[in-house]
Amino acid sequence: MAGLIIGLLVGWAAWGLRSAGVDDHQSPVGGSSTAESQGKPNAADIGFSQDMTVHHNQALQMATFALANSRSDEIRRLALQILTSQATEKGLMSGWLILWEAPELPSGPHMAWMNKSDHSEMAHDMASMDAHALMPGMASIDQMAKLGQLKGRDFDIFFLQLMIRHHAGGIPMAEAAARLAATPAVRGLALEIARAQTQENASMLAQLQTMGGEPLA
């Protein structure tokens, strides 16, 4: 599994560096650079990369629990899919932040980058969020502790409930970044995250209903 993730990271990084304006052969001075043609990162590029990295960290932890605690092959396959895709995406976003000389975490409230240009209901709700508040969809410390203790069917139901809500919180953020980000690389990744997580949520909802569970409020 580690080899698969590393291989995917290398491939994504090669694409991501080119799209974000980093060219191994470009001259640091003079001429028209790839970075200039691709545009410089704005608040949405940086803020999305920071916030989605935090969001992904929790999904990776939940998926790791699933590999250890679920007895369902279907749930374990889903968990591996989430681990593979989100570890790759996290590595790409972390690399961009390093290249942009931006911190891994925002200095202020999460998702503040949405407030300036995006007038969605989520952006309005985030205006009063403090720097330590959970982003939409994220599980609480108590919920994560509970998930880590459950086994078998009870685990599977709670895992699906938490992950469905987690994706539902992340999708609008990705959609906002697809509209607001300046660099093609970030817009493309945001669109892919929104597409993949929408598809995964439909599949997880069907699984949850088959088990007799209902989504969390």
C-alpha cells in the first residue's frame, strides 16, 4: 500500500508542479515563466490547500480505523480507496504550500478565504468561526474516540455516518475553490475532489441504508 501511495504521489506531484507554475527547466530571471502563464496563487488557492489538508487528515484517520476495525470487505475497500486518494491529494496540497512559502495551517479562522468572494450559505456561516472551531462535516473528538472503539457492524454504520457527513462538509469547500482559485492546478484538484466525494457519498448512503442505518443530522 505504501508503494502505491508513493507512486501516485510522484505522478500527481509532477502534474501539480507543472500546473502550479513550477518548471524544472525554467529560468528564475527574465523571460515569460510558466508561473506567469498559470497565474499566481491567491487567497483561495492557499486557504483551500490549508483547510482541505486539515479536512483530509481526519478522513485518513477514520479510514485507518476502518482497515483495523471493520469486518466488511466492502468497507475495507472503501477505506483503502479513501486512504489512497486523500493521501495523494494531501501530499500535493502540502507541496504547493511549501512552494508558495505558505504555512501548513491558516493563521486565522478556517475557510476565511470563502468569505471575501463566495456568498454561499456556508461562507456566511464561516464568518463567525474562530480559529479552533471544527470545519463543516468534521467529527468531534468524542465521536472519533467512539469510532476507534467500535468493531464489526456497529463500526461500519458509524463509520459510514461520519464519512458521509465529512464528505458533505468538504464538497462545498471544493466547489468554492473550483470557482475562486487562481491556479489551474488547484481548480482542477478541487473539481476532482468534489466529483469523487459526491460519487463516494452516493455509494456510502446506499451501503448505510442496506445496513438499516440513517445519515446523521
